[in-house]
Amino acid sequence: MPFPGGLWWLLCCRRGFTLLRRDYGEAEREADGEAEEEEEASFELRAHGDQGSLEVSLSQPTRSSSGSERSLLVAEEMRSLIVDKGPGPVEDEPDALVKGWLQREMRGCMKTPWIRPRKYWFVLTPDSLDYYSSNEKGARRLGSLVLTSLCSVLWPDKQLYKETGYWSVTVFGRKHCYRLYTEHLNEAVRWVCAVQKVIDSKAPVQTPTQLLMRDVEEHRDSPEVLEQIYRCNPILRYTSGPLYAPLLPFPYGSLDQSAPGPRSYTTLRDEAVKLFNSLQQLESERDPVPLMQGVLQTCLDLPPLVDEIYCQLVKQTTEPPAPGGQGDLHYWQLLTCMSCTFLPSPPVLRFLRFHLDRTENRFPASEMAKYACFIREALGKTKGRECVPSLEEILVLMQRQEMICTVHCPGAPACSVAISSHTTAEEVAQELVSRLGLSQSPNLFALYEQSRRREQPVGSATLLADVLTRFENLAGEDREQDPPCRLCFKHYGFLDTDNVPRDSLEFALLFEQAHEMVLRGYVPTSEETLQTLAALRLQSLNSDFSTHAPFPRLEELFPPHVLHARLPPLPHRPPKCRGARLRAGLLAGGLWGQALAKQRAERDQRLRGRLREEGASTMAAIVEKWKLLQGMGRPEAMAAYVALVREWPGFGSTLFDVDLQAVRPWLGVVQGWYWGQWASLTPPCPLQSPVGAGPQRLWLGIGAKAVSLYKPGEPEPLDSFCYGRISSFGASDSSTFRLSVEDRDLLFETSQVDEIAQLLKTYLASAGAQRLPRPQEPPTSAPTLEPTVLPQGLCPAPGPWPPVGSSHS
């Protein structure tokens, strides 16, 4: 039955009034409540279910007396920061800084494009951001956002403009967030700058906890006043209830979620409250280690929370209900881990030291006093960590003990070293040098992070506790694919390899390191010599040939890449056109795809069979050479091995895989030999291969006397530069190393920029250089480079100037 016309009219009018009430009436009611909610503030603890304010007594001394008490209501303290602006008519404000029409987001209207955001008249004053229904005199004030030093404002987002057509201005307050929109970028920038200027002009907001910390510091020599401060202010003492607001001031607004990391966080204020709840869970946890590590990880991800956690732990360890109980000791254990990981700000550090002294005086010879003494010593050594303590380190710190670190030495038994959370790699290396009797050696030693896939030196100032934490994380992420990482003690730089005694431990280290270079293909020599080296390796391991002797795997004796080079190369297929790729994709899921997969499996099986055949023939040749070494002792075999490797001119250098990007001369037009022909070059110029294939893959050898460039697999260097010819070196960016040789800049792309620079600096310092190379100003006139001066096979080519990198001087 159809509705009468009058009923349709009534329904439409009712629907229209509903929309108007939602857009206007509810918005005004929401704005009316903003001023009231903005005045509600509780920086401190609030009793659950208590509608009133918590009375906090602050001891505020005057200049004329030693100290007095003053009581403040927290709400009243916050109201002193707020200008009393209730909803009222608009008036001519002489202190208005910026006025204008802006659109404000109301209840997700930007998510519904058919509802346009409401326009309001906004007025920015030195104390607040107000908005009215119109710009006429007598218009109703709909809301006010009080601006303090904790407020924040976000710049316009270009991505949001592309999606909505509006430039946004977001202002964060304590209770509310104003999301304002305008169609003009210059207007949005003007508002952002004005609001930020007002925020910057405000005095820093101090919480009652900060005021009490100052009072405690001023009256630390007056026991009676201190006891009165602690008795009258429950915010300084242990509480079993929740915390509704952080103890320290934090800026309003959300965190940057674009920061790398698996975790997502809300605001700092919310995270501080969540962390206090986590601390309270420690009291009843049987295994508090994972929870402690989670708190430490949050502090590492959010550094502003470090002071807050210190204050919360001091609060919970002050006058607990059961001093020395399990829950209280868990707090002290977390405080111990914090002291070995983070250093608080000076005011919090002074307050923490006072708390430690107070605890030792009140509970001498107790577990709490022992933790306080340990924490005080740790605070004097902590400088910051890259990683949070590992689970093993937390267990050790809970017992106030040291960790045992295992360091592997090639050719020697592994060494166990006791370390703390503050032990550096340099300290451990020096201890091993002394323990292994290597103090008289002129060569350099260091610790390495070693795994099957990679090896890199550990920085001298790196904390070994951070290295062990990385090992623990890698073992959890890639437990099946890669064996666990380990620490290894090896040669870092060779200053003298000729005078190493054959019967010394250092010669065994030298032998093992030479064998590693052979297996990685860093010793270019003939295959016959490689087989002889493998036979010498077997003789040093098993002595004379015997059918019962254990045989290592072939890849532990012979470079694997040599066997792979014997296999026939895969057929090169030209890139398919778009239509061919589409047809191949359509056929891949059917019978044709199954046939291709079968062909690939058969081809891989043939290659594996061929590889096994090549390996068996190579092993047979190695065994035959091993039989010829009958009667040779282990020292003679090791000496013969090292002598064969030393025949390569690059032995003793540390090799790095680099891509030569450019050879840049200084100013002017130079003549050079450019890929076999003379060409006029206008510097700067990128290096190009003869066929335009891009940068050259080279070996950069860092030795005690020179820096050399090798083509992989070639025994002779393309060129060598003694340190007297190097004017400067450094990093142009994170993956580009710059080496300035006389009148040229060589740019190398590598992932080991820091390792190369540090090794160069170490060699120069060990050689007793008066000063390190420093960058030179380019000559004003164009130098003429002779063809004999240029590297063999490397020449400058035209291109842009490199960015100036950081030079080691």
C-alpha cells in the first residue's frame, strides 16, 4: 500500500532535521564539552573510583626559611595553565595572532566524501586556539584548545592532499586533537608556523613528580624534612594501584609509525602507563626475564621513556609492603638491567643516586643494598647500547655476575673469557693477545663475527654484549638455514709475515688464515698448485696417507668455485617480448609447464652428477699428491703451505670486493688512455666499460705498505698506490668509498666502507705516520696526466663530481 503524500513529506523533513542535528547540534554539544574536559588533568596517581582530586603535598622551601609545606590540588594546578574560556560570544580580541576560516573534521567526515567538513572561524591567541560558528560579533564560541609546551602540530601532508584535495593542519592537545583542513597550501603553512611559534613560547610544564624530585635534592641533608616529604606525597612511594598518567611530562600526539621495527606504538603517554602495568606484573611472574626484555626493548625503541621507567622503578622500590620479597627483588633486578643498558638524564640520575644511598642506609647488608651498590658502579660505566641485553645476559645480571664468552682461535683451542655488559672487543682482544703469548708480535689482531656466509671484524669500541644479543636474534630468526654465528680471534693486519717463528701459535694462526683465503678464491694460482695446497693441508691434519685417516669434505680442502667453473654454462636466452611472456605464462600452468619443470629437474640432476664426477677426479688427484708427501711432519707441511701462498704478491693484504665506479681527475681537460685509444676527457667522468657494461668488479687490497687493485683471478695488480701518494680517503656515502691518489679520485661501491677506512687508518697509525692523509684543494690549473701515471686498465672518463665525503684526518 503506497504511503500518502503527507507522510512522505513528514519522513523527509524528519530525516533532514536528523542530519542537521547531527552536523550542527551534536557538534556544538561536543564543542561545549571540550572546554570542560580540557580542564580535567591528572598528571599523577588518581584513586580508582574517586571522583575528587588527589591531594598532593609539595615541600616548597622559601628563601627566608629552611623549608615549608604547600598543598596543591592537581586539578587546580592544571587549571592555572588554562585560560578560563567557556562557550561565549566572539569579541574583538586585540591579542589575536591569526584569524581565518578553516574546515574541521567532525566524527570521521573526511572518510565519507559526500559529507563536507564544517567550516568554522578560528582565532589563534597567545594562549589557545579557539573556533566560533562565524566571524560576526556575538557569534558563539564552540571550543578552545589550550596551548602549552607539550602541544604539537603536524605539517601538511601531501599524500592526504592527493587523496582528498585538502591540506591538513593537525594540532594535538592533552584531551583533543584538532584536524583542520584548507584548500590552499600557503594558508596551511601560515597556521602551522603560527601555532608552532606559540607552542615554542610557552614555559616548560613541570609535573608534581619533577617538583618533588627538586625538593628532595634540595633537602637531602635534612632527614626530618625528607621523611615528611615522603610521608605526605604518596606519588613517591610504592603503589599497588594502576597509574592513570605518566610521572613525567610527554608531548601530546601520536608517534611516527614509519620508524623501522616490528612493533607499533601509540602515544608516549599511553606507552608510559602500559609500562607501569607491565612493571606491576613482575611481582607475580615466575619467569620475569621475557617481560624484562620486553620493557628494555620498548625503552630502546622509545628513548624518551627511559627517564619515566627509572622514575617508576624508584617509586615502586620506595617503601614497598615487603622489602626484600620476591616482587621487590624483581623491581631491583629490572633496575639493574636498566642501569647496564641506558643512562638517565642528569636530574633523574641525581634522584636515582639519592635513592640508592637511601636504600643502602636503611637496609644495610641486604639484597637490596647489594643491588644498589651494583647499580651505582654500572651507572659509572654505561655509555649506551645498540641492543637490549640477551636472555642469558639478563639472567646473569639478576645474579650480579659476569658472562662467559667463548672465542674461537683457528689452529688453537677455543678460549673462554669473562665479560660484563661494558666489556669492549678491544679489551677482549688485548686479553687474548696477552694470554696466547702474542704480545711481541708486530702484527695486528682483532675479533671477528664469523658464520658460514660472511665474516666481518668487530669494532674496537663495540660492546661484546651487543654482539651476543645479535647472535641470539639471528639464531632465532634463521635457525635452520645457517649455523649459529661465533666470535673468532684472527689476524687483523700483517706488518711482518716473514719473521714469524714456525713453532709459534701465531704461525698456526697465519696458516689457518692463509687456508681460508685459498678456499674463498682470494689466492689466484693454477689448479695444479691448488691441488698441492690441498695435499699439504691433508698432511698437516692427518700426517702420512692412510686409508683409515678421516677425510674432510672436498670444499674444506679445495676452492669450490674452481669445480663450478668446469661445468658448461647455462644457455643464454634472449629476453622475450611481452606476447611471448604472456603465452609462456598461460602455458606454464598446464602440461607444457610440467614438461618444462621436468626438463629443468633433469638438467639440474645432470649438472649435479657432473659436479660429483669433477669432485671425485679432483679428490683422486689430491690423494695422489698426498701420497708423495710421505714422511713430512706437520710443521714442515704448514711451512710449505704458507710458502706456496706467499708466492702471490698480494699475500698479507686484506682483500675487499668492490665495484670501481669512477676515476675522477681534478680540473681541466686531460688526455688519457681510454680503453686502448686516446680521447679528450672533460672531468669529472664516470668510468664505463668498453661495451658499456657498467662498473668494474675488482679486489681492493689493503696492505702494510700500499693499496693495490686486482682483477679477480689475476695474480698481478692493475696498479698499486703507496701511502705517500694517497692524499685523502673516506666515505662519500654509506656505500661509496673515496680514495684520493695524487690528482685523482677513485670511487668504489662496497658494503664494507667502514671496514676499509678503519683498516687504512690502522695501518697508517701502526706505521708511525706523522699525520693521516688529509683532503687537498684541487689545483687551479688543469694537470696533464701522463699515460704511465694512470692505472693499468683503469682510466678516467667524463662525469659529475663526487659528493665530498668524510675524510680521516
